[in-house]
Amino acid sequence: MFFRIVSDSFARKPRRKALTAAALALGMAVATATLEVALDVGDRLAREFRSLGANLLVTPATDTLPLEIGGVDYRPVDAGAYLPEGELGKLKTIFWRNNIVGFAPFLDVPVEIASPSARGNQVGGAGAHDTAREMLIGTWYSHSVDVPDGSKFVTGVSSTDPWWHVDGRWFSDGAEETLIGAGLAQRKNLRVGDTLTVRSGERAHALAITGIVSTGGREDNAILAPLKVAQDLAGHPNRYRRLLVSALTKPADAFSERDPSKMTPAEYDRWYCSPYIASISHQMQQELPGIEVRAIRQVAEGEGRILTRVGSLMWLVTFAALFAAALAVGATSATTVLERRSEIGLMKALGASRRTVSAFFIAEQLLLALVGGIAGYAIGLELARILGIGIFGMAPTVRWILFPIVLVLAGVVALLGSLMPLERASRVDPAPVLRGE
């Protein structure tokens, strides 16, 4: 009898029920889309940020104080500490190894070049004069690193700073080639195709210029060459002085800034297993003893603020959609109660309790929530796909775990929206209603 009364209610008022289901479907569609995007937006934005530069700087823990002028380190080549290149593969063995997008070692070497008196194919060769001291920066462009587990990882500036603009092409890591900063190229009248001879002490290399690089930083007034060339000029084979690491991290919070040595074991496990920039730095120091890892604060803090605000906006839109759906359900439920006062009065006159009357309305709302939730989830997936492609160029990952969550949300919204109408229905006095008052 219970289910018959509920089904008769749907048959007699299909339009109003369809309106309630549509309101729920619309709310659940927006909630599904924003939840799909919100759960994906952190990783998507983090990957977008990683294309803008590294967020971690690694230096030797025992290094001497730098002597920098205009962003260029003018310490003697033999001053300061160095780190072994062969241990860099260990970075891909930490707990958050998959969050290490890339890394690039750097070695700065002051070198001498010579500017020619007349335009020629070689810079610094015979007949040249006006020797000048410039900075040569050795690094990797796209280098294959051996990982202790036997795999290979290709990394370099192509991973940490893909936004650098090169007019020409990058050097090959194993070749006698170089890139020239745009500022240096203009000062020295250098062009792609020239050969540049660089000298440090008794060591010299003739490097073919393959491109002009523009970064907006100190590289614009420097020479970029393969790390092997810089190591040979410095006399430090298989060594580097600083390392830039690009890692996917989550925004920092108060917990991430705590000292791990003062945490309880449970707190430490939670901190260690969260991709905070502090915990990833800690894991890197465990794998590479003798290093100091510092976050590039301007980058990390800017990313954290943007990620937090975008995530908050997504959750705000989700709650607004659910609230609007609850209001729509409440409005239609209130109208339904007013129209069915005589039916409610008759049920009470026949002995139905308040709980029984409420159960009829709750069953109706839950059925509507089921229909609206399924329809809203399907529509929301398509809406999330459109938003993902429009914002990030690719659809978000479909998370089927959201389906039961959306159904539960639909039920909660339907019940919350019906609370006041249900309360009014349970308090209907059958005598006045049956008398037509």
C-alpha cells in the first residue's frame, strides 16, 4: 500500500515532480562538474606552473658565501663546494619521485672570449683582440640520467625551464656547441653559425653557436654550454655547483611548516606522505647527503596562493549550486504540501501517524533525488569535459567514486530542502481540513 500511494502521487502530479527532478539534476550537474574540475585543478595548475620554472634550489651544504654582482657568481673556480653529478639519479627514488618533473644541474665558469676587429666566422681566433671576461653557464638541455632501479630519466632545462625562447636550436649535450644570451650576442655582434672560442686558464673550447637565448634573467648576458664543457673548463669533472628542481607540490599550510623533528610518529608519517615542498625537500636531503634544499619562495608562495584561491572558488560554486537546488526543492515541496492538505488530513483521519505521513514525502523526495542525481551526474560529466578542454586543453579524469557521492548529495539536498514542508505536513490537523476550512 505504501509504494502504491507513492507511485499514485507521481502519476497524478508528473509536471511538478519533473520540475523538482530537473532542479536536482541541474544542481547535481554543476556540483559534479565543479567537483571533477576541483579534484583535477591542483595537479593541472601545478603542471602548468612547472612549465614556468623550477621551485627548488639545491646547493652544497658546506658551500662558501657567494660573491654575486648582477646575479653572476664571481667566486674563483676553485672556491666553494661541489656536488657529484653521478648521484642525481637518486632523486627519482624518493617517496614522491613521480612528483619530480625534472632537474637541471648548473656550473658557472668565468671565461675569456675575444671580440674580433672585423666581422668573421670565428670569434676569439687568430687576429682577434679586446679580450673580455664573461660567464659561461654549463647545464643539461635534454640529458638521460641513470636511476638506481635500472631505468632512465630524461631531464634538463627542457623540463625545468621550457619557456626559455631560443632563436635557432638548443645545443646537443655531448657536442661542442653553445647558446649565446641575447644581450651578449648584441654586445659582441654574435650570430648563429659563428664559432666562439672560450678559455679558462690553459683550457679552451671552440664552440659552435647554435642559437640565441632570451630568458629575461642573467642568462641573457652569458654563454650557455653543455655541462661537460663547463666541467672541463673548471677542472671539476662530473661536478656541479647548484641544481634547479621542478616538483609538483601542494600549497603550504601551518602543518607543512612544522619542524619534523618535533612531530609525533603519526604526524611525521602524515607530513612525510604529503607532497609539501618541505617534505619533498626533506626526502631529497635524505637521498643526497651534503646538500641544502631551499624553496624558491617567490615561486612557491605565488603558486600556493593561486591554487588555494582557485580551489576555494570551485568549492564555493559547488556549495552555491547545492544551495540553489535545495531552495528549488523546498519551493516545490511547499507547494505540494499545500495542494495535498486534504490528502494528508484524510490519511491522518484514517489513523496514519506523523511519522507515516513524513515517510510518504521522504520516499517521494528520495526517488526524485535518485532520478535527479543520475541525470545530473551524466550532464555534469559532459560539462566537466567542456570546462577541462576549455581551460586546460584536456578533459579531467573521470572519477567514478563521485557517482555514489553525487547520489548521496542529491538525497541530502532533497531532504534538507523538504524539512520545513515536511514539518508543516506532519502538523496538519485532519478535522478542519475535512470540514473544508
